[in-house]
Amino acid sequence: MACISPVQDTCVGTYGFPAYLWFAGKPSLIPVPETNEMGVRLFPLFSCRSVVVKDDSLGNEAGILKKAIESFGIDVEIKKEILASEKYIELRIEKTGILPSHKESYDLKVSTDKILITANTSHGIFNGIQTLRQLMRDAVMVDACDITDWPAFSWRGYMIDAGRNYMSLLSLKQQIDVMAANKLNVFHFHATEDIAWRIAIKQYPQLTEPEYMLRNKGYVL
């Protein structure tokens, strides 16, 4: 098949990915990174089989990335060494380029052969993974890029008031996952208010009985 792209190593004839990807817009990143240089080449995510982690302290982050990739139906293995010709994603703790002391900053570099996320801490690695997940928008290719990012604000919060608006534990967990995906870092939780107590405690059953979940008499709605 003739290649429709000027980039020979990522053409339809070589990898067989959909031709429309050459005409698709660049992915939207939320929040917008501090610096972002997008390239014209692509990393073939569908042929990636390895997440490289040499630092044992990044086991949790490696597991999060592995789960995200496998949600697309792509099997990957966490390992410390790879073959020379292998396509892979690497997580690495080292000083970032612009803010070497920032706990949440990260560098994300995507080329045709590999994806590298470096950060000062595991929190920075986690943030880099969230950006990479947005770049994986079609689960086929990842746009080449060079991103350096850090939070504009140290406190980036999200509040849930379950005292006045009951919700299930599953719903709370889903919202926290979305919150983390957008790099918010403070969860402000109102478990109770003057009108109700929402957490069941076996030792104090009356706290959640219906007659104790009414507004005080005299309140005007």
C-alpha cells in the first residue's frame, strides 16, 4: 500500500493504522501544560508491550499505567530491561529540566521509539501518566511531543458536600478518579452537616436514623 504520509516510519503501509490519524487534530490536554512542543511523528502504542521501571519505588505508578494501557486491549509487561528494537514506555525518577525541586513537576517525551516520563517524585510521575493518558486518545498512536509541566497552584481542590447531598461510595470513588486524572490534589469532603450525619457507625446507630436527618424546626426553605 502506498504511504500517504511524508513520515515513512509511521505510514499506513508500515504499521497499518487508520489513515485518518494524519488529518486528526492534536489532542486537548487539561490542564494545559506549561511547555508543550508537539511533533509530526507518532509513537505506535498498539505495538508497545513493555513498561520499563528500574526504581522499585515506582511500582504503584507502573501498575496504574499498565492498567490504563490494558484498558485499550493492549497487553503490557512491567520490566527493568528491554530488547534493543522494542517499543516501550519508561518511568524514571530524576531531576526535571525547569523546576528540579518541584514535587509535582514532570517531563514527558514521546518519540517514534519510546515514551519517557521523568519526575522528581512519584507524584510527578503520576501527573505525567495522566497527561500521557490524554495523549492516548485513540489507543492506536501517540503524538510525538516534548512536555515539561508543573502546577500553577499548589492547592488544587475539589469539594463534595455529602451532608446535604447523599451519594454512594462508588460515586465518590469515581469522582476522585476523575479529579486525579485532571491533576487536582486536595479532596475536601463534608461528611456531615448540622442537618444530617451521613456515615453509618454501628456504635451510634441513632446518628443515621431518619428522625435525626431533618432540618431544625423554624428553618425557612
